[in-house]
Amino acid sequence: MDLQKIDNDRHVLLAGPTASGKSSLALDIARRQGGVIVNADASQVYNCWRVVTARPSAEEESQCPHHLYGHLDFDALYSAGHWLREVEALLATGERLIIVGGTGLYFSALTEGLAEIPLTAPEVRAKGDLLSLESLIQDLDAATAAQIDLNNRARVQRAWEVLHQTGRPLIEWQAETPPPLLSLADCTPLVMQSPKEWLEPRIRRRFDQMLEQGALEEVEAMRDRYDPALPSCKAIGVPELMDYATGQATLDEARERAAISTRRYAKRQRSWFRSRMQNWHWIERD
């Protein structure tokens, strides 16, 4: 990509599927044009996973300021609302932000606004965790069900939790969404083009690199604190490697299951980007 075409006076938003090379591109932009890098990946906010979630290395972080990486404990409550408030504080500094990640909801919240919905109580979430996708859908209000992806369990359960926590449908909360913090007109919004036939070999190579860089040691260090219900412990690769660490799977089985999980996640990411980021600039990595 020709970085000269990126306006160095504007913030940059850089979205892309897992393993697409977006973090290295963000670092290229920061080194050549200036700016600070801000994380927009929901798994990379936790301090227990650097290798498993492919956070920038310590050497990469030393090349320019990085924010919102590994700044939370493994059991911290965190949502798109928390992330948005932290980005608002960074915008207030006047620094040029290069916001990079694969969590589409974060980018949508930033550029479209986010409804101020109360946090879900742990007992409500725990109840939802026990229900099947079909049961969750059946218990939704019709208006919300017509507006969300019913094949996406996380989205369906979130809508179910909002309804049961607040007594109001998700769609009513969304109707009260405040203006966005950052409009697309005031930044350079980029999405990485990542065809699956190009991405899948990278996914497998990256997993093997993670093993070489200490992913198993990270998982072993978290074994006594591992809780599959925590968002931090749902990071792709963590459940699979934890099964290996506890003797429930061979390393080859863990590798294959992690590759499958990553491919499915990348597919969901690409679907989100296509549906919600049509007005962004779509790019291919040179």
C-alpha cells in the first residue's frame, strides 16, 4: 500500500481479520508518518496473553507509543463502552491515533455511536450461557430479532441479556444512541482485504510461531486461574491449548482445532466488515 496517500493529519482506523497483517501495517504508518497506536481488539486488552493473542511484541511497542494493550487483569469486566471511553480520553490529548484491530463492534461504536446500556449482571449472563441458541432466539422480542444476525450466538445472547437485565428490547436502547465520537469524514478508515485462500496458510503459520514464542508457557501460567466463562479465556487458541496442557488433547489436535476456530472467526469478521464497513477504503497488503 502507498502510505503517501494517507493524510498524516487525520486519525487512521485500520480494521482487518485475524492474521491479516494489520498490526505491522499500523506500525509502518506510525513510523513513517507519526502517531500513536491504539488497540481495537477485545482479546488483546488482557495482560495474561501477549503471544496467544498476537499482541505487538515488546520490541515493536518500543518503536512508538501503544495504548490499550494488555492493560487489564484476566478477570476484569470490559465492554465496548469501556473501550470507547478510553479512546475518548486519548482523542482529547490531540494526538494522532492509529486505531487498529479486528473487533468490528469497537469501530462501529466509535464511528456510529454506542447506546448507553447498563452492564449485564453476572447471574443474568450465567443463565444465558446455559441456554441453547434456539432458546435465546425464542425468548427475544420480534423487533430485535429482525435486526440482528441470528446465527451469531454472541449477538443473540447480548440482545437476550439486555432484554432480561433492563426489561427493554435492545432495539429501543439502540434508538437512543448518541452521536459518534469520530466520523468517517474526519479520519482515514481502512479495511484489510483478506481472501480466505490467502489467509488460511497465514493462520496456520502464525499458530506455529506462537508455539515457538511461548504460547504454551502463557497457558500453563494461567492454568490455575482459567475460567472458560471469562471473556479473556475465550480468546482463540486459549481453550484449545488449555486442553493440551491438561491432557485432554494432543498438540496436533489442539493445533487443528485452533486453526478451525480461527478460520471461523475470520469468516465472521469478514462478514461484519462487508456489512458494516462498505464506505471504508478496502486495501490489499503489498
